[in-house]
Amino acid sequence: MIKATVTAIASYLPAGRLSNAQLADELGDWSAERILEKTGIATRAIAGADECASDLAVAAAQRLFAGGHCAPEDIDFLLFCTQSPDYFLPATACLLQARLGLRTDCGAIDFNQGCSGFVYGLALAKSLVESGTAARVLLITADTYSKFINPRDRSTRTIFGDGAAATLVVGVEAESDRLGPFVFGTDGSGAPNLIVPAGGLRRPHAEGGETPDDAGNWRSPANLYMNGPEIFSFSLKAVPLAVNSLLRRWNRPLEAVDFFIFHQANRFMLERLRNKLKIPEERFWIGMEHCGNTVSSTIPIALQDAVGQGRVQPGTSVMVVGFGVGYSWAAAMVQVV
Amino acid sequence: MQETEKAAFLEKLAGALDVELDALHDGFQLTSENWDSVAQLGAIAAIDEVYGIDVPTNELIECTSVRALLQLVQRLVAEG
């Protein structure tokens, strides 16, 4: 049977960097060491002023093609996940088709998800491949949250970085699933807790300008707002439920999972989730120190790094879990080849 | 509230507030200086870990002293 399989991942981080020393200088009340201790992040990759999600996406995809896994003309379908598209319209995926030299009979769509986006993309890719709609799917995740962030908002500026990942999903002959099962979750009542309130059609203009919150973080309605305690609370509830739901669907215990890669939100959250789920440290990835929270790209970047460092071996079962903005969450099993 | 649980919670809360455990008496004031979002995350994590309960964040951030925080936890534990 044809089974959808992840056969290659490539990533790209923009050249700009924002270090903890810079943040400590600019924000004043936190030291570089305290930022690292609390977030697990030493430096964030930041896109240039003229560098958009599509530019990061092209760079990641070109690295994937340069790896020899396939050529642009082999791609049957492009799935592009971003929350920072180049334009309202057209879809950034259409621009990417032209820039990457994909065939004109290649399908191409954007989908708007954040931290859960990669897992959603894997599910969409699996459906396309195993239904016979496409033989090779290119899933690209790319975001430039830094463009939404107010320079005087330490609550978001310390966490998020920009980045992209390109993941190749192809159909191969196999006895058992290489992707899945999946579980999903949505709770839109949490939307106000991680949001850019203005700039869309509901609220086109950022009236009122920049104002400080109680903690002294400044932002305008056009900036990213994150209610950290609410997001943390949500994650502590939703992620263990999703993990246990996936284990039931997979019909195996937690001990049968070879490795866990959760959305790399920040070290504090990941350590609490690991402790709560009683996952051994050696089977759990924490690794956003060099790039920050890159939203939809944290999981593929982590998977690429974990394989590259030998923490994940071919033939093993990896649980991936994305969770955050929406609220939206998704979890899946991935067989590494 | 069990004393052992309270002791474990206060130890974690001291870490979240970056203060010595000895300084964390019931009357310890939670102010805009020390009760920032990072400290609140630490408190949420400590409550989750020690008591295994969710705490409504709107009530948590309104606490102005350790005493108020302990009373909130006590109420939530009693409510199950």
C-alpha cells in the first residue's frame, strides 16, 4: 500500500539575530542570564525589513531541493502554512509556485495556523498522498512574527524568532502507516489570548497608538499580544489530553514512543509538560536556544536537528505535538525513515 | 491544605519570585515589581505540579499577597 512518508526536511533562519545581551540592554530590567534561564532561548533569528515569509520559504525549499531528494518539477502539491503572508491576496503559495519553479499543474494553497500548523500540514499531506491526489507534497512552514512585535514588549520579544522549514512528504510502498494516527483540537474562545488585533478587515486600523500594560510592555493594536499565563494554563490542560488521546488511538503506551518533539514554545513550558507527562528527559527534545520560538516551524526544525544529532534514529516512532494560537492543537505519530 | 504540600508549593513559589524561601511569609506582598507574567507562570506551574489543579489566571493575577494566593489555592482544592 502507498503510505505517506516524510523523506526530507530542510530549514532556513534569516541572518538577523537578536541576542539576550541586546534585549537586556534595550529592556533594562532583565539580565541576559535571566532571559536564558526563563525562556531557554539565547538568540532569535530575525527577518530583515524587506524579508517576508515567502523569502524564508524559498530559501528553505531551495535547501531541500539542493539536498537531492527531489527536483522542483517533481512536486505535485504545495501546502504553505503561515500567519504572516506577503499579501491578503493572492495566496503566498501561488507566488512560491512561480519562484520555486514548480509545475503549473501543481496544486498550491495557503493555510493559516500557527504552532499547530506543521502537524495539520502533515495530515493534509497524508490525505493528498494516500488518496492518490498527489505523489509528492511539499509542506512549507514560514513565519515572521517579529514584524508584529513591538520593540518595547518583552513578553513576546524574548520568545519569538523568525524561520521556515520545508518538508517533503511522498508516497512509498509500506506495510504500515508512516504518518499518523492524528488527533486535533480547537477552542476558539482562547483567540483573544494570542492575537494581532488590528490590521485585518475586522479592525483595519490600529486606533489609539501604543500604550503600556500593567507590566510596562508597550504595544499597539497592530502588534502581537500574548497573555502568557492564559496560554501556559491552556497548554498544561490541552497537551496532556492530546498526548493521551493520541496514545489511545495509536493503541500503545507512552513507553512505546521512542522520542517526543513538542512545539518549542519555551523551555519553562516544555519542562513542565515533560514532568507532568512523566516523559524521560533523554526522549524529549528541548532545543530552541539558537532560534527562539519559530511558531509553525519549531517542530520540523527540531525534528531535523534531532535526526542530525543522532537523538532520533531511522525506524523510530516520534510523537509530534503542536499547540498554541487559536487555540489550536494537533498531535501525530511520525515514523522516521 | 496539607503542610507538606504547602511547603513544596512555597519552595517553588520562592523560585518563581526569585526570593529566598525564608522571606516568603504569608504577608509577603505581590506587587507589580515581583508579580510579573514570568512569576505568574511559575505560580501556575507550581499549583499544577503540587496540587494538580488548574487555577483561573484572572483570579491568580489579582492576588496581592502570598496569603491571598494560598487562600485561592485552598478554595480551589476544596472545590475539587
